[in-house]
Amino acid sequence: MRSMKEDFLQNFPKFLSPLISMALEAGINYQEFDHLIKQSFVTEAERVIEKQNKKATDASVSTASGLSRGYVKALRAQKKPQQEKWISLPSRVLSTWVAKKLDDVIEYTSKTDKTDFVSLSKSVTTEKSPKTILNELIRLGQVELIDDNQVRFTLFNNTTKRNNQKIQISDFADNLAWHTLAGAHLVAGSQKPALLEQAVKIDGVFENSAQDLSRLGKKYWQEISKKMIDKALPISEKEEQQGGKHKVTFGVYCYYE
């Protein structure tokens, strides 16, 4: 009977190859990539060991990762703690925009009682000014200013390009990590029944049909993501104040060649 290790090694190039291609296009060579991989092995070895209620020492991490103890010690000394804010204030503003079922275009300030961007932003936070929130969303490519007083929601507009490559790569890395974690837990026989990692695969179609199906997938994503935000926002707002710490990521992908 084949072991999980054998199956993993056989299929590993399938999901590693696109990352290698992306790294090469970004100008990352093997030495730089090798260093990153070693850092990841050390970090994940620590996590696996601690998950087993054992102390992660240089020796135990070295044994688990296969790296020398001296190399492990040096890498662990270099690590800096990273803090991640799960949902940013701009993201909350966008989520509320969707939950309130506002038009794709709203006024920045309105002379009527109709919801405008300023009142929308202030309903979510007073920590940052509406103008600051707007500028950040524009920088992220999630809204655009049509004129001096018109703001367009572009997050679900698939033709809109992100303005910040750093943010785009960071978002992709987060999405890929969570996608992989879902699959890894399922393969390992996770006791979390609500996890999901599946895909519909369609073969033998012409390019125009592939494009049509891809557009249909994007349309369905727009619909279901808005429903998910509508359901999740009030739950998140309530339970976060009560000390809720769990995270949920729901996403889709669509690719054709």
C-alpha cells in the first residue's frame, strides 16, 4: 500500500510548478527560493511539533525538517513576529456596502437622506476619516472615483486591475495558503466536516466555450460572495465584540487553457 508520503511526492510538482514559474518571472533564482523553502520548513516544523504538545527546540526542529541544527538555530534567530489584522477597516466598509445592497455607484456626499460613502464609512468606523478609507480603497483597486462626488464599487468587476502589485500578490498568497490548508486537512482526515476543497473540471471544449463558462463562473461568484457577506457581516460584528477568534475563508477560482 502506497504511503501518503509517496502520493504527496508524486503530485507535489503539480502545484509547485506554477509557483516556480511565477518566481522565475519575478526574477527569483534557485538560491533565493531555496532560502525561502528552508525558512518555511523551520516554521512549519515548529508548528507540527507544538501541535503534538511538544517543545520546539533547535534539535527537534532539525530532526523534523532535515536541516542542520546550526542552520535551524540561525533561521529561528532571524524570525520576526508577524501580526495580521484579519479584516481591515476598508474591507468592512466594502462588506457593509454589499450587505446594505447599495448601488454600484454612490455619491461621496449626498444632500438627501440616501446613503453616501461618507455615512457608509462612518457607520463602520470613526477611527479613520471617510477620505482616508476612500483613498485606501482606490489604492487597492476596489473602488474608483468617477468624478468629484461619485464612487464606483469595482471589487467584483473582473476587468478592473489592481493598482498595487504588492497587495495583489499578498492577497493571492493568502488565498492560496487557505485553499491549500483546506485540502491538506481533508487529505489528512480532518475532523472538521464543514471544510470544502472541490472543483468542477470540464474537458474537450472550444476556446469560446471555455471563455463563456469562465464568465459564467465569475457571475456565479459575484452572486454567492454577496450572499455570503450579507450573512457573515452581522455575525462577525456581534461575535468579534464577544471575543470570537475563529477565521473563515470562502473563495473560488476559475482557470482555463
